[in-house]
Amino acid sequence: SPDILKRFVTKIEEKLANIQEDLSVSAEIIIAPGDLKVYNKVTECWICKGFFIKPVLEIVQKIEKAKHNLLEIKEWKSCMEKEHSKKKEILACNSEMETDFGLKTSDLIKF
């Protein structure tokens, strides 16, 4: 059939999506007492052989606090940009009035 290749590719893509979905679900780590001793002594990843970093509660808390602070800063900047754009609109309006009527902003403030 002429569409067999298309059906084959569709099936493969469906299988890939299922596999990715299965792999994205977090699973509980089950550690036996002997495994825990080995885990506490290990210094490199058994898969990539790279340096193995164990999360320390104090460091994780500091990272979470820093992340929270960054989010607050981003929110503050966003608010300031919105406020600043309003001021730009007012200044642009004043500038148009100066051009159209030969007035200066300082003259407008006197009224």
C-alpha cells in the first residue's frame, strides 16, 4: 500500500511519545541498606563517570532562596517597565503639545 511508510512513521512516533512520557514520570528511589552505604561513599557518577554531587539541604535551601529573589526582581522589573512606558507616553504627549502649540513642558506646569 502506498501509505505504509507514513503509517510506519506514525506508529514509531506514537511509540516514541509513549516512551518519553514514561521516562518523564519521576519515580521513588528504593535504596537497600547496603546500597545506602555505597551511595554515601560514591564520588563519581556510575553512568558518565563525572563528579557526583549530592544535594546538601543547606545548599538546596540557599538555591531556592536565590531563585525566589530572582523571581521577585523579575516581577519588580516588569512592573517598573510598565510604569516607565506610561511615563514615556506622557512625555511623548507633552512633546507633541510643545511642537503643535509652541509651548514648553515648563510652561504647561505653570498653568
